[in-house]
Amino acid sequence: MPFNQSWDANAQVLFAVLADTLPAKGTANPTAAYDAGTATMALLLQAHAKDLAAHSMSGFDANAFREAFAIPERFTPIAMISVAHHGDAKGLPEALAEREQAPRARLPMDDIAHFGAWTQAD
């Protein structure tokens, strides 16, 4: 995706996150996406611990990626992760520079977690 490509222009590494839907046991892996997400978080946390910039992206052409790299059907492309040394935000395209320098805000807990029974209103 064009917007995500602007993150990748100066990245030293671009990782592909793939879910292995058929591990060595040969049976379907119902937790493949969860497993890939957990590994992704570990990679993002380690990048941060090493003072690297890491940006996870789901906006990519999974079919084109699969075709370009001959990815077997058992693997589902889920995301890409751009990893780089921090640079000067002034060198980014304007929209990205603004985003990088903007204050960070997290959603309130009530917006992301449910306590007790699930209700239809949610």
C-alpha cells in the first residue's frame, strides 16, 4: 500500500508475519493467527528494547506477496513489520512526520475490554 511504503523506504529490515496453518503434526492449527500475533508482539517489544523503530502493517497485498515469494498455501500472510534505526522525523513525508511527533493517546479500558457478560449494545 502506498502509505505503508513510505514507512519502508528507509527501513533496514522488512519482516513478513506468516501464520503456519498446518504445523509439523499435520493437523489444522486453529491458533495460527494467535501464534503469529504473539511472535509479532515479541519482535516489536525486542525492537523497542534495542531502541529500534518498528512499525507493524496489515495494509499490504498478501496475494502479490505470496506470488512474489512463492509462499506455500499452508502459510497465511498476516502483516509486515518495518524495522529501522530511529531517524530525524523531519526527513519523513509531512503526514508521517506529523504522526510521529503527535502526542500518543490510548483508548480507555472500557473501550477495549469487557467485564462480565457480553451485552447486545456492545
